[in-house]
Amino acid sequence: MADGEMQLPDELALLWGRRSGSRRGPRPELDASAIVAAAVEIADSEGLDALSMARVAKQLGFSTMALYRHVANKDELLSLMWNESASVAHVVEISGDSWRTRMRSWAALQQEMLASHPWLAQMPMSNPPMGPSAFAWIERGLDALADTPLRDDEKLQAIGAISAYSLAEARMAHEEATAATRRRAEGKPVVAFENMIGVLADPAVYPNLARLAAGMPAMPAVDEPGYDELGQAAFDFGLDLLLDGIAALIARAEGRTTP
């Protein structure tokens, strides 16, 4: 390592091709990409709770120790899985003839990725993802805002807010669906939150909630007809709020640049 050069953590060195994916006499029929592909398959079909180094080793027909020659630990495996599942960012095209339509396209592509791999919303996030695929997503977002007068740091924070919103909504949807599946398996009812407002909100104590419930039709619970459409409408509403905020930021930035 050259003097003054930053030493990358092991998982980042592997993600960026600055560390070999094999250690201590690798077996040629096994490599990091095969391990990651098997891990993603398990997480997609069974959820993140089912994932372990031993489970991946069993699926591949190797010993657990054989995996450790290529992937140091489960945390490193999760980083590699995130990078692989988000790799669509390298080839997607952000469509739209304005910054707003391009940002909507960018958010929609993130929604699709999270829907394809629901376990991504359950990933521990001690640090922001810093692999090549995460950088590609950020680059696409910065492209979407390229013709605005925002500073680069403002663009980064704007796309970060939308990304955090998309992730939070995906996490909530996943947890709601998991809880609903468990309750139905236990023979317990699954009810919409909005419907319970009318049952529980005493107008004398919660007048605003009671008024809201009185003017609201019955809402579908998780997996009932119409639930997905309402969920998408709610996501779009929240996204529009964020985009309106970015529009206000752009208006202020235009004021900064006006002579």
C-alpha cells in the first residue's frame, strides 16, 4: 500500500476487486460469485432469517469451512448479496424529460428492486452500502438532477431522502405482510389500521381521528383485493411530498444564482 493510501475494509476490498475472492488454497469449483448467487436464492425464497453460512454451504454441496476460503463471514456475505441484487443499477436507464419525472423513474426502479428482493429491506445498515452497485444507484440519481441548480451536496441529500423513504416503505410493507401471514396461520384476524380507528377512537378523546374514520370507506387488509393499489397510491403521495420539497429547494437555488 502506497504511503497515505487508505486501507479498505476487507468487504469493500472484495466488492471493488482489490482483494482476491479466495483464500488458503481455494477449490476451483467454488468461488465468491457462486456463494453469493446461492445466498440470494435462499433469501429470495425463504427470507433473510433462513440465511446462514452453513445453509449456503449445504445448498452448494460444500463444507462451511470451504465458504470461508472465499467469504470471511456473514456480514461480508450480506454486503456481497446487496451489491449483486442491486447490480441492475449498472444497466437501467432513468427516463423523463424533467428532473421530477426522472426522479420518479429512479424511485420506481428502486421500488422494483426492493419488491424483487424483499429481504433487502431487512438488511442491517450500520453503514451506507458502498459497493459498485450502490455507487451506480447514486450516479443515476445525480444524473436525474444534473440540470438543476442544486449544489452537489444538495443533490446527494435529496436522493438520499428518497432512497431512505423507499427503503422505509419497503421495510414496513415486508413486516406487515410477515405479521399478516403469521396471524392468519394462527387463525387470528388481520384488519386494516384505518378500520380500527373507527372502532377505537372515542370522538370525545380523539376528535380528529374519529372525524377521519367517519368519512373513510372500509379499507382492505394485507393481501385483500385493492390493498396493493392503495399501498402504491400511498407511496406515490409520500414521494410527491418529497419531490415538492426538492422543487422548493430548487426554487431557492435559482434565487441564489439570479443576479
